[in-house]
Amino acid sequence: MRSRLPIILMALTLSAASTQADILWQADFETGDLSQWSYISNPVGASVTTSCTYQGEYAGQIAITGAEQYLWHGNEALNRSEFNYKPAATGEGDSTFLGWSFFLPEPLLAVKHEIGYWESDNSWQQQMRFNLIGDTLSFSRSNAAEPYWSQPGFASAGVWHDVAMTIHWSTDPAIGYAEIWLDGKPQGRINLQTRVNDNDAMFTQIGLLRQRIDTREVILIDNVRAADNMADVLAAFNPEEPKFCP
């Protein structure tokens, strides 16, 4: 009788290849450096650490202070350093599926921090963002006075958290939408204009942007992944097994 082992191995290989094909891009920092990112805004604050990771041996670290080198183009009001990701397709009718995990070694100050936002290429208009004040995370259209929602206590220090989102790209607020999951829990779908205009591609920046303050603050980023469906993005974070670090 012919062994079925080669057939089984082939099936497993094809299955693994199919799953891997669904991951369009990732930044897990397992290269030991920042080479998985094509651009970093104000890279003086960006580094790789082994002190605490969501998975593997490495995670990204963003650390900022009020020192001059952390100012953005000399702007006396802003401290910032961020990882930048630009999906291949953000045109009318395209969809993006993205997730990223973060860890706060210490609680952030009770001032506004932009830890993730979407902006237009060329015209540089911010469209939507995640704000963090203390341990309260909120999501808003960037020019709105009030957020769509806020989650007090979500961004607790000392444990890894995860943000995942589906974005359907459109200049029509009746068609465009953002659907968000926090630690795997759905926050619902929000219809909004997701593209700034008909021409410019959209990109995201993940890290820390705040008003200038002398205090040093740190956020760790890991497990950043883009897929061609939300199921694979959500599968990459397990909320039932929170990972703590010393």
C-alpha cells in the first residue's frame, strides 16, 4: 500500500503557503532592526528592544522627551516619533485590513497622545486617528470636536493590547467606513469619509505624537500586520492569553 505521507505533507505545505499568502506585509521586528519599515517620522525616537515583546525576540520602541531632537522640524509645540506604513491600495473602493499591538511600560500622562492616525500623501491632511489620554483610548475623525467613541481603562500599562481595523476607502461618507476591534472585541462600524480626496494615497503613522513636555514616555509596538482579510489580522492576536512583561 502506497504511503499517504507525501500527500499529507503536500497538503500541509499548500495550506501553510495559502495562509502566508494572506499576509500582505508585517513588522514583527524579528530582523533585529527597523528595516521592515520604509519610513520613520523623526527616527531619533525609534529603536528595537528585547526587554518586552508580544512575540519573538524583538519589539519596536518609540521613546520621546521634550528635548530639541524630538521636535518635528523644529516645531516647538510637538514631540513625535512614529513608524510609517503606506498600503499598496487605498484608492476609491479599496479596503485595508491592519492590526498592531502595543505595550506601555508606564502609564502615559493625562494629555492627548496620537498613537495611530491616517493621513493623505502629498496633501498631508490627517483624516482619522486614535487618541490616548492616560489609559483612555478614543477614535475620531481628525477635525471633529468629539470622538466617535472612547474606552476608559483600555490602555492599561504593563500588558499588551491590540488595535485592528478594516478601512473601506471612499471620499463619500455614505460608502467609506472604519470598523475597529480592541483586543479582539468589535467596536462597531463607523461610516465616514476615509479618503481626503480623489487623488492622494493614504498612509498610517503609529507611535507617539504629543505636545512638548519634558517627561520621557515610551510605547512598544509589535505584531504589526496587514492582510487581505480581517480574520487573519484578528487571528494574530490572542486576547485570551495576555502577555505581561517584567
